[in-house]
Amino acid sequence: MTLTPESADWLQDISGATSIEEVHHVQTLWSGYGQILRVRLNQPHWPNLASSTDAMKFTSVIVKQISPPALEEQGGGHPRGWNTSQSHHRKLRSYEVESAFYSHHAHRCDGSCRVAKCLGQADFPSGQIMVLEDLDQAGYPVRHQGLDATGVDQGLRWLANFHASFLHTVEQADQWKDLWPIGTYWHLSTRPDEFDAMPAGELKDAANKLDNRLNQSEFQTLVHGDAKVTNMCFATKPNQPPAMVDFQYVGRGCGMKDVAYFLSSCVSESECQRNESRYLATYFEALRDAMSTRGIEQAEFTSLEISWRKLYPVAWADFVRFLEGWCPGHAKLTGYSRRMVELALDSLDDQHGHSHSD
């Protein structure tokens, strides 16, 4: 797999490079929808970048080439067999959303929630192409499958700073209309096939109510939507927050969705159980500091913390609902996640009880 001739010509053009030195295949995109390449450039000068020192830095770039298979060719491309017209359109939309995020919103992310700079985008007959800063070259070459306590704290701090950067009221929702109206790849309204496949039971019966509680949270931000440890690039410098990649499912939502999903991706069930209160304290402490830095009042933070802490089990239950339909034997369906579902269902009962007595 390599660059198409038209992509190579375009990349040389926008980078001002004398030639393309090397193309290395990093990975194939999910379900065979394209590829990610690392491309080394000879003497680029990036005419469109404001600063010449910036321009000199990007001798290595990441090229994301999106070239979806035709629907009739998809066959067994999906690792779990979910090949439908709906999933095809969802994936296509996800790349449009990622493109919009980098074009219009990523500039809000500073060093505390680092993302790659987008150096160029184009559409060709063969598909969409994005050129991103190579985070390895920028000092974030470390990848992890699981995390120790320090790594978890760093990931939670990235999320807290990202969420603080995009907090908004319902009235301000229009500014995000080029992204998913509701972020995360497991969102209920985009997953009817998986919902149908779910076993009957209390969680299935409550799915809409749980979804509504998250969507109607008074405090909304942008959620990354796929904030797993493998999408984090860690720095070689100790205590430096990581950088994050893969913004295909970014959209509006309650920040607890990212927190629950991130923890599910990087720590064991027993660690989650044992350290839950510490992890949440780390996240909310970082969120308070990040909101304060951005001029948001303490009173608003206090209300947000009370609201979001109640939604932490609901966010877990919402993700479990997806897993039960998508992959019933999934390793993340643990005793801890079951306990979160019970807490979420109990909270619906409490709410129901209050509404009768009010």
C-alpha cells in the first residue's frame, strides 16, 4: 500500500518538498476503509504555514487516505460481521466529522489537550486525504495497551482539559453542527442493528431513558467519542500530558462518556473497582483547574461536578448496552460494568419515584 500518484503530487505541492523520500504503512483503517501512512519528505517548506520554524519541523507527516470499499465489496471486512448500509454511511460520515473537527475546532486545543496539527486536506476521485503532523516526531512516540496509575492520571487530565475547552450551553449548540449531534461511536440512535441484537432485559428496556439522561444533561461539552488508550500518544518527557488522535466520533455530550470509556480501555476490572474514587477525583480536580484557567466560575464547576458524578454509572450503562448487542461475550462486560448498570437503573427508579412524589 502506498500513496496514489495524484496524492503524491498533491502532497509535494502543498509541502513544497523536493521529493518524497519514504512511505511507511502504519495501519489499515477499520473495516478496510483506507490506510494510514507515515511519509518522509525531502526539504519541505510548507508555503501555507505562517512560521518558517514550523515549516522546517514537518519533515515526517501522517497521511490518512480514506478510500471506502464499494458496499457490495465489503463482504467480510468488518471484524465482527456488522456490514450494513447503515454502518457504511456512519463510517463515511465519521471521516467528514473528523475533517470538520481539524478544520474548524482543533485550534481550541492547547498543550494540555494536545492534538496533531492538520497540514492539509483534499478530496480525490479515489477518496479523501488528510495530512497530519507526525506526533512521534513532535515528541509523543510512546504507545500503551494498558496504563499504570501515572498514565491513567495523564489520560484523565487530557480529557478534563479537552472537555473544559468545549463546554457550552444548549443555546450554543449550533456552533458544533458540522460534528455529530451526539458524540461517541456507540450512540443509541446510530446503532439500531446492535440494539435489536441485544438480549431482552432491564437494560434494553431502559436504553432510551439512559440515553436521554446523558443527552439532556444541563452541562454539555464535546466528547472525543473514542477516547481509548490506543488513541493516545504519550510523551517521552515525564509528566507531560499525552496527545490524542482519531476524532471520527467527536460530538456533543456529557464528559462522563469519555471518562467511563477511557477507563474501560486501560485498566482491569479490579483496578477500576479499587481506584474509582481516586480516578474521578483526579478528573474533576483537573476539570476544575481547566475551567478556572478558562475563566469559568467555581459555582458552575460545582453544579457540573454534582451533575456529572451522577451520570458516571449512566455513561457506563450506555456503553454496556452497545456491547451487549455488538459483541455479547466482550471482555469489558465485567462484574464492575454490571454494578454500574445496576446503579444506573437504580438512579432511573429514584428519578421515577421523585417524579411521582413531587
